[in-house]
Amino acid sequence: MFNYLLKRLISTIPVLIGISLLLFFMLRMLPGDPAQVLAGQMATPEEIENIRRQLGLDRPIYEQYAVYMSRLVRFDLGRSARTQNPVIDEIWARLPNTVLLAVVAIALACLFGIPAGIISAVRPYSWLDYLVTMSALFGISMPVFWLGLMLVVLFSVILKWLPAGGTGSWQHVILPSITLAAFVVAFIARMTRSTMLETLSQDFTTTARSKGLKEQVVIVKHALKNALIPIITVVGLQFGLLLGGAVLTETVFAWPGLGRLIVDSILARDYPMIQGAILLFGLLYIFVNLVVDFIYAFVDPRIRYD
């Protein structure tokens, strides 16, 4: 297991280099001059050129990338062009909010998605199955920003039960986490249903029923346990997406997370902040996949990483 972990950690190095390379050059291809955005519309050409020199944008692009990589090797993500604060400090200030939102959302998605998929598989082609299927299709098709706005209108404007945005208490987490979880519940429910239908038709399930075991034991101990690997895969992938894909939700609810930070940085053409935040997202996604691989070995003893 240690050798496998070491190999996976080493393999992340070229992946991160590839992410940094693509991100660096794609940002430079975007229209707009960061120096012009930072200087403002009334700035003189001399002021704009001075800002370009301070940001290092007057150098050749290959030299800019070499400087960026030399800093990255020393775990220095640079300073924000917008706030002049270290990028790493800005990211660490926002990261706990994004992680909290993603953890609550994935917990809600598992809490409702897995039981819904089990019920749908145990009673296939019943009204419960059709209800779960239609709800899953609705959840997948529904735009995140639309659901967030509708929840704000209902629970904040009309009922006045929950705050419309921001942070400060557990009540502020409810609406954005439900908005994120609604999309993930649909994926988890559909995957649980399909894998449970497959395992319920296997011979070992028929053998367990023939032994006189209770139906709950057959479903949970035998069918669900053997269907967990695909479910864990979907949960891990969706959790990784939640960490890096909550941009719209954080914007709608004014949630001070990394997603909103990236949006503000894109509007300000803050290259160091965009590069640092997205690179962190890539690292978190790799870490989540690594954790999922270890969960595989814990759930299924037949899986070994030799």
C-alpha cells in the first residue's frame, strides 16, 4: 500500500505541471489587458505600462512561465494583482468555506440519493420507481442558478425562514448546500438504482433469499455491499466536482468561497489568483481520487494495491 501511495504521489507531479502549463497559456490567450483593468479607464499609457512592468507582463511569455514555475517549486503562488496579498493567504481564507459547503452537500446527497436508489431498485417499475426516476431527471436537468434563486425567493423573501446569502451561522449553509445537493442526488440515485438492480439479480442474492434471510438483510448486507464500488466512484467524482464547481452557487448566495474568488479574479484579470486557485482545485481532485481508491480496498477485501 505504501508503494502504491508513493507511485500515485509521484504521478501527480506531471499532472500538476500539465495543469499549470495549460492554465498559464490559456489565460494569456484571453482578450483584455490585466494592466488596463487594474489601472482603470482613466489611466494614462505610462501608468498602464508601469503596472505591466510590475506584474512582469512586459517579459516574453516563456520567461513569465519560467518565473512562475520557479516560484511554484518553492510553494510560492505569488501575490494577487488585485489586492497585493499573497495568493496562498487568500486561498486559505476561502478554502474552509468551500470545503464546508461541499461536505454538507455530498452528505445530503448520499443521505437522500442512496435510499432513493435502493427503493427504486427493490420495487422496479412501480410508482415509487417512476417517482424517483422523474425526480432524478428533473434534478439533472435543472440549472443550479435557477434553483438557487427559487430557493431564495421561497425561503428568504416569502417565508423569511432563512438568510438569502453570506455566512455567519448554520442557517446560511442550508440553501446553498441544498442547491448543490439537488444535482448530485440525481446522479447518486440513478447509479444506486442501476447497480442494485444488477446485484439483486445475481446468484448470490438468490442464494441468500433461499437460506431464509430477511429481505432487509439481503438488500443491505448482500446486494448493497456488492454495489458499493460504483456508488463510491460516483460519490468521489461528484465530491471532487463540488469542490471545484460551486462557482454559480457561491455567486448566487454570496458565499465567500473559492468559486466566487475565481469569478472576481477573472473579472479583474488577476492571473496569479486564478492560477493558484485552479491549481489547488486540481490537487484536491487528485487527492479525492486517491482517497476513493483506498476506500475501495476497505469496502472490498479482494482489492489490493501491490
